[in-house]
Amino acid sequence: MGALLVFAAAAGLGGCTPAKPPVAALRSIGGETVLILADCPNFTATRVSTYPINTTSSSSWRISQETEEPIGEITLFQVPSGWRLDEQTLGTFQPGQEYSVRVSDNAAGPTPVHFTLEKLAALGPDEVLTSRGEAVTLSQFHEKANRAC
């Protein structure tokens, strides 16, 4: 019986994969939607895309970089220096529509953050919306990311 419990526990642990560190969050600054990226040594954003979800629209905004230079924040619909615009069929966000921002690096799968303009407007002045849909302070986001990275 004891060996069976040890085997069952080991099998359960073997199937677990560590949770992705919280590398991306969103906030609104002066009416602009800003993507906040954690300073993780194991993650450097190389692709960012945003698009409406739960709709038939196929519009999106996508940017990428090849140099793998770390960046702390990106104002959506503005291409940072050293990045290139890959697609711009989406140029504004509409009230009531849900969107997804996906951040990828060259090694890991994308990290999505789902949002509406209303969710961003409800954030406090020092809060961000995380990939888990939680509102946390900017310092809490960075602290959690630092521990997870």
C-alpha cells in the first residue's frame, strides 16, 4: 500500500509543469493601452499581437523584433524602435469588445492577456491587468514576476 502511494505521488508530480511566469500585463496611460513586460532573464519578447476575440473580425496588429533586445513597455499601435510592423488591420479598440494581446519569445509559447477598454478604465492609477485577469499594483506584478523568473 505504501509503495502504491509513493508511486501515485511521483506520477502526479511527474505530470506537473511549472506555471509560466507572469511576463505581461496591461494598463491604460493617458487613454493609450500600454503593455507592461516583466524583466525576466528567461524571457525576451520578440512578437506582440493584438486582435478582437469572440467576433468574426480577422483584424489584428502585430509587431516583431529579431534582435531580442529587452523592452519594459510597449504602447499598442506604436512600433518601438528596433521593432517592425508585421500587420496593421486593427488600429483602435472599441468599447464593449474583448481583445487579446499575445506576447511571445523565440523559446516559449505565447502569453495572452484578455481585456476590454472597460476593464482597463476600472484599474486604479497604479494597477495593471495580468494574464490571469487580475488587477494588481504595478509593483506587485514586478515582484511576482521577479520571484517566478
